[in-house]
Amino acid sequence: MLKIGNIELPDFPLLLAPMEDVSDPPFRRLCKMHGADLMYSEFISSEGLIRDAVKSRMKLDIFDYERPVGIQIFGGDEEAMALSAKIVEAVNPDLVDINFGCPVKKVVCKGAGAGVLKDVDLMVRLTKAVIKSTHLPVTVKTRLGWDENSINIDEVAERLQDIGVQALTVHARTRAQMYKGHSDWSHVARVKNNPRITMPIFGNGDIDSPEKALEYKNKFGLDGIMIGRAAIGYPWIFNEIKHYFKTGEHLPAPSVIDRVEAARNHLTWSMEWKGERLGIVEMRRHYTNYFKGIHSFKEHKQQLVTLDGAEDLFRKLTEIQAIYSDYQFE
């Protein structure tokens, strides 16, 4: 068993990455159903929380069925981070996570996310401000460094642990790489093997199959894996990995019936959480991923992303299920 503060996790847990516009409660619920061990919210701007921005506040919604769940915040100002940690604590998540990894320009320009990788002293001050203002365990997600000439994850890990960070997730790319090129987990393994490091170290980046998950588990010896993009439209990946770890065999691929059921649940929960109109519109980005790999599906997809009424959409999903009920994925 692995512990982060009082949170008990299985040995080698699988974490769902915090992904902007993806990791909302309906999506997290699906991933939880299919084997994810620890959830994170979408990242939330500390400035937005303090301004009481509606979108930021909505991201604080968490539900008991998805626990353990962490809320992730980002920002470049100590006071704002301390205050937002207090706001987060009020909704009672299991932990607070700080994002020092987001490479997106609008975040980096504000001296937040991966922007902080250029200034480890600031990273330490921001983290300390959060730790001081909450009783919850504080964890951090970051990258290897700003670019390949400034990989500083070894120093970052030691200094964050020294001030009380309770777990560290490392996306094994630099900020300069964004989401391109290969991740290099050897740097993360080096952190894990540092005798001074006692907090759990999780790896993130490029895990898209049970085989790769097992290979990286054995090769790099980390405490767990965080999965992001591979879970979009494919929440089954968590249980598939766990089954492969146990048996060395693959679970059968989800059938079209399984995929329709997942899409139907996702749509239902989206409408319940966001309201019918917004739930329908924001669900549109997910259909391509749920039905990826089905031949001659373009016309159906077109209807899924243009139909406006819940009844019409559910009818369309039922029709897809009937047409493709015997479909065999290659």
C-alpha cells in the first residue's frame, strides 16, 4: 500500500492526469468506474478563484464517489496561491496539487505553470505558501526542466520534499518540448533512486498501452503512473493495465456496445452537471475518441456533433449500437 498523507492507495496506483477541458466530474467518474485510483481536477487559476470567476469555482466540484480526489491549482503569486489553497480546502478534497508543468503560453507568461521551472526559489516559495495555508497533503506536478540544457528535476524534487511536499508527479518532458518528441523517464528514475527522496514519485508521459505501462514500471521503478491523453475517449485503459499487470494477458477490447454505453453515461452526467445545453455542446469533443477505429463512421460522427437535443442524441447512440453491434475492431 502507498500513502500520501492519510490517503491510502494500492501499490503502484494509476492516476488520472489533470487535463484542461477534459478532467471534469463526468469524465473522472467514468475513469473511476474503469479503474483509476486517484483523480485530479482540471487545473484552476488561483487568481480566478480569488476573483470568484464562475468557471474556476465550477472546477471545485468534487463528489464522494470519485475519492480520493485532488484539486490542482496554479499561479505565480504567493498570496494568491495561499488564499486559493484555503478556498480549495473548504470543499474538502483529499489533497491539493500544484501545477508547475503546464507549458501553455498564456499560463507561462503569467509566471505560472512550467514558467516557474526557470526560478526554483520562486517554486519553493509558492509551494511553501500553499503548504502553510492548508491542512491537506500538498503534492506537485512538474516537468524535467525548462529545456534540455536546464533539466533541474533533481534539485526541484529535493527542495520540494524538504519543505513538506508529499508526492511528486513528473511529466518526463521539458517545457520546450511541449507535448512533442519522446518523454525521457530516465531522469524521473534518477530522482526516485536518490537516497534522499522518500516521497512517492509518479511518472507521466506517453503511456498508451498495458505493455508500455509494464515496461516502464519494471524499467524505471517508480511508485505509480499518471495517464492523460490515452484515457480520453478510452477510460478502459486503467483496468486494462491492471489486468495485464496481474495476468500478462489483455482484456477484450471494448465493443461498440461498451463504447455507446460510455458515451451515453458521459453525456448524461455532463448534462446533469453542466445543464443540458452546455452538457451537449461540451460532449461533442469526446465522440471522435469513443468511436475511433470504426470504419465508415463519418456520417454518424457528423450527426453526433450537430444534433442539439438530448433525445435525438440518445436515439442516435442507440442507432449506432444497432448498426455496429457485431463490429470487430482490428
